[in-house]
Amino acid sequence: MRNNMTEPHVFVILGVTGDLARRKLIPAMSHLASHGKLHRKSIILGVGRRKELNDELLRESLDVLLSGSGTPPDELEQWHGGIYYHNLGE
């Protein structure tokens, strides 16, 4: 019997601070997680060119984004352990 939960994955989001990620990708991943379709040990690796951004600042900005969508605070906490930022830099 197969369950609905997937295996843990690493999701790489190029341009994590961009419009597509903020309007579509991050909310969609939040929706999947809240419906038990995204494994709790999955990792989201946001990639971008902002030198001032780091793991913690990315987590905070996603909290702000998702709190406006009605995502419960306890679900936001679940994201924190698996969200990372990588600066492509020059």
C-alpha cells in the first residue's frame, strides 16, 4: 500500500527572491506541506544573487510572505529547519 507522502527531496529554487517564487512556487510548496504531500525532511535551497541575504533572512522573508496567506504559525516553524540560501555571487 502506497501512502501519499513523498520521499524527502531537495528542491532548488533559482531566483528565490523573484516574483515567480514569491507568487507561485513558495505558496504552492506551503500548500503541499499543509496537506501532507511534502515530506517534513525535504529541503528547499533558494539560490540568488543577493549578497546580503542568508539562511535566517530568507526564512524570515518567507514567514512574512506566508503569514499573509493564512498559513498557521506552527506550519511556518516546520519550514525553518529545511530552508537554506546560496548566494551565486560574483
